[in-house]
Amino acid sequence: MKIGIIGGSDGLGKTLIYYFRDEFDVTISGRDHKKGQNVADEMNVEYIESNKKLAGMSDILVISVPINSTTSVIREVAPFMKKGSLMIDVTSVKEEPLKAMQENLPSNVEYIPTHPVFGPRTTELDNQVIVLTAPEKGKWYKKVYDYLSGKNMRVIETTAEHHDYMMSIVQVLTHFSFISTASAMEKLKVDITETENYESPIYNLMIDMIARIVSQNPYLTYFIQSTNNNGEKIRNTFCEAALELKDAINANDDKKFVEIAIKATKNMGDTKNALGRSDKAINALSHEFNILKKSIGNEIALKHIYSGKVHIGVLEKIEDKTAVLDNGTRLRIANIEVLNSEELHQWKLDNIEEKQQSISCLFNDKVTPNIIVETLENVEDVTEVVLTDIYQGPQIDEGYESLTFTVNALSKEAFINVKSILTGFGGVLR
């Protein structure tokens, strides 16, 4: 099956290549042809400069362009769509793209306006939300639904109108309030770094979430605000609520303030669950930091949560919320995952070439070789120990025997530790 992605060189469009390229024949297009070709080469897919040609050759065409360009791209390529094909868009507003598809696509082309409710930094589809807003379910619909469900995604089916209202709360309201908070801090000339000296865990979490939103492409954030038909009402209501709260406090009207707060709390629904979820997030942050503190001076494996790269070394120190390894690697703690001992061992098995040594040791002939083998197999980074020879004869004193072990390991330190254990058992290395 041929999948075309218009806008495949940036953002979510580029991320979609990761999910599709192993299962489908993927071709992308983009505004910057040089960049698009570089991305295609890097991702081992095809690049084509013409959106219209891409539409004509694709079984499924994905429109993944900025929100303000979506409808114009739909109109541009609609007449060139392959008979019996499918058009999908992935923008976060749905009413206008749906209207453009209905008005411009031939009757023999199916369309499913969709909204993947996750960003380009997402590395797994498992449990991610995707919304489908097709007004009619044609032959493609079940295939798409089954594919998404098979990836363990949470698929929501609704209308474009209801989707846009929901997103006016999920995105428009929250983004507007977060950016307003960040803007107020800027106007107050707040030194965020200094506030961290006084921060509570919940403040820390809130600042991280605000920073996550404001660090997005500001044009994307603007068009999420300006293209949602419910946006103006939502923003006006937010401002009215803020003014009402301000007026109550400025007037020393504690009853009004409490009335507003109680109504707001009741409307939040199950606050116990909210407390539980936020406690988990806070505890997760503290737990990982405590693991790092206890690991100083020991070997550790740190996985960068966005690139997936694993960094291994001895943790020297934690400095300014940064983990510093003995090899000079510095990683922001917020961007890493600490691998446990089993995960570290598996990574070494997958990525480090095993080395082998044959080690001979003289023992009293009363020792039990199998116990020695079992002990050596538990040494860190040792992958296999085989007793290859038991020798008694010339050059070996009576009452003694020479045991030879073939040891496979992933590090020099492992061989050193093996020899140390052998001598600890009373053996003499030969």
C-alpha cells in the first residue's frame, strides 16, 4: 500500500514516517525540497516535489501541514486524488478541513478527518488518543479503525463540531491560561531559576507543563487559538472568570471567593483521582532523582527519552539538575530515564561484543566445581561460564587439581572480578 504524506519533512508528518515506513511504501513531499529530500534519505523513504503527483499515486494521502494551510492544500490536491483512495488530515481543528474535503473531493474518494492528540515528540502509539470525525463510514473506515486499534491506540469517534468544542477546552483554554501565566511572569520580571529554590513539587510540575506549552511553535499555538470556531467564547469566559476572582479578592470578599472556589472544585469531578494521578507524577520525579543520588560513584545507564540513545558510565555527580558521567556526558535529569540492572544487562547483550578468556586455577580436590561455576555466572557482565577441564597429573601436587573455566563477559572488570572470586575460594591462578 502506498502512503503519501504532504508535509512529511517536519513535525508530526515526519514522526508519522517512523510509524508507517516498515509496513507501507511511504513517499513524502514538503515546502523546502532540499530539506524534504534530506529527511527522505535519512528515513529511507521516497521524496517527490509535487503535491499533486503525490496525490495521484497514493492509496492513502495524509495532509500534515500547518493548520492555516490545511484547507488550501486539500483544495489543491483534491482533483488529483486516485480513484478509490483515501484522504486523511491530522490537524487539531476539524470543521474547516471536513468542509474543504466535502466540497472539493471527487465522489469516488473517501475522507476521514482525524486528530492524533499527541505531538511529534511522542515515541510510542500505545495508549495515545486519536479522534476520527468521518461523517460517513466507507470501505476504508474499518481498515483504518482496525489498524489504529491494533496499535493499542484509544480511538474516539465523534463529529467535527463536537471535536472542535472539546478541543476548545483541552487546547484553547489550557494553552491560553498557560501562556497568560508565562506572560504575567515575564511582565513581573520573575527569575524562574530563583523560584526553583523555593519550589514545591506541584509548582515544579506546573512550571514544566507551562514551559512545555510555551516552547511549542508559537504560530502553531496561535492558529490553534484563532481557527477554532469556539475560541473567542472560551477566551472571553476565561478572562471573565479571572476578573471575577480578582474583584472578589480586591474587595476582601472572602465569601465570594469561597463560593467561586467551591463551585470550581465541584465541577472538577473526581478530585481524589486527580490527587492520586498528580501524586504519582510527583513521586516519579522524586523517585528517579533519589535513584540517581544513590548511584553516584557507580555504573549507571541513562536513556534519553526523546532520542532513545543509552549513555553508560560511572555517575560522578548531580549538578544543576544535570547528571554528569565520568566520560564527560552531561544529561538533563528531566530528559532521561534510569535503566534498571536487568535493562542495563540486556542493553549490553544487544550492543557490546562479548569477550572470552580461559582461566585456570589450582584448587584443593575437595572443592565442588559446579558451585564455583554457579557463583561465577552471577558476576555482573558475565554471560556464560563453562568448566572445560579438570586436570590432575604432573606439576600438580597430590590432593590438588587444576580447574579451567571458559568465561564469556561484556567488560574487562568482569574478568577481574571472576579472578578475584576464584582466589577468594582459595584457588591459585595459574
